[in-house]
Amino acid sequence: MNLTISGHHLELTPAIREYVQSKLERIKRHFDHVIDIAVILTIDKLSEKEKRQKAEINLRLRGKDLHVESIAHDLYAAIDALIDKLDRQVLKYKSKIQNHQHDAIKRMPESVLPEGDAAAS
């Protein structure tokens, strides 16, 4: 699994990197078929009052790509909301895979009629 964490208009400190990695352990616990994770942390400075912190993640799974983004006034709150959204999507995808991997029954097998029923018809 490849993990890429990048920051736009933000210096990525070891504390933020550690925080993101610790939060991603929750995703790995639920689903271990993760190929690639790309996390982008951004600070949008619209004005001093409206300083927005945005966190996005692109998660490549076998057969599916998930994209989640979250916006908050605090970067740690944005990361928490991001991981919550991603966790819900991963669990939904995991349940879909588990429910649809069995073979569909196209035709019911013909049952052999007992001799008593064959005489009645």
C-alpha cells in the first residue's frame, strides 16, 4: 500500500503526518485490500474571517476508487470528518462485495417428483 500525504499552502509537520497515519489505521482495520492512498491537505485563505481547512483523500481499492473531501475551520476537525466519511464508504463497499460474490441461481434445478405425485397427475 502506497501512502502519499501532501499539503497545499501548508507546511506538513510530522505531527500532522502522524495524525493522518494513525487515523488511517481505522480504514486498514476494516479493509485490507487498499492499493493506494493519496491525502491532500489544503488551506484556503479567502479572508481572515473565513479561513478554511480542506482535507481530501483518494483511495484506490481493488475494482473501485473512492474520493472524499471535508472542509472545516480546524485542520484536525477536517481530518476527523474526512476519516468518518471514508469509513462509511469503505464499509458500504465492503458489504456490497460480500453480498454479491456468491453465484446467482439462474435456474432452479428440476426436482424429481415422488412416485405418488406422478400417478396423481
